[in-house]
Amino acid sequence: MIRRPPRSTPLYSSAASDVYKRQTYEFAPDDRDEIQAQFKETGGLPGEGVTMLGRYHAVEGLTGFILVESDDAIAIGKWMQEWTHLISFEVVPVVDDSGISEVIG
């Protein structure tokens, strides 16, 4: 279950797509041990400018997604750069019901 952003989050604006991101990831089985070792060592936490709201792993262990809050593409890129030698990412802007209500008017 995805945790919703805290209620203190400002109301969505036209820039909502720049705030919440769903980052899906996938990696090859041959890279599993190296990725798990790096994760155990670092925790895989984002740096300044990115707030991780949740990280979810598929039970097969090779895919998952991360929900983040950030309006800083550079900060997201720096965080992903720590992993892109092993993992493929797709970053997709997302909104909740309130945000999609703005989109559809």
C-alpha cells in the first residue's frame, strides 16, 4: 500500500508533476548479489533535496518502485547515479486524487 503524502503538503499546482515521482527499477539476476551488498552498505537512501515516501520490492527481488517527493531533478539524478551502473530506472511524475482532479478539471 502506498503511503499518502502528509496532509501538510501544499495543494497541487500546475507544477504537481514536478513534485511526486514513481521510480520503478529493474535489474538482471547476475547483478543481484552486488546490488544487495551495496544496499546493505548504504541503505540506498536519497540525498538532500529528495524525500523518499516509500520503497517497495517485488518478492522475486529483481523489480520494485520508490515513491519520492522532490522538485529537484538534479538531486534525483545524483541519487540514481549511485545505482545506474547496475539498475535501470524509470522516473514517472504522479499525482493523487486531488492532483488528477486538477488535471481533468
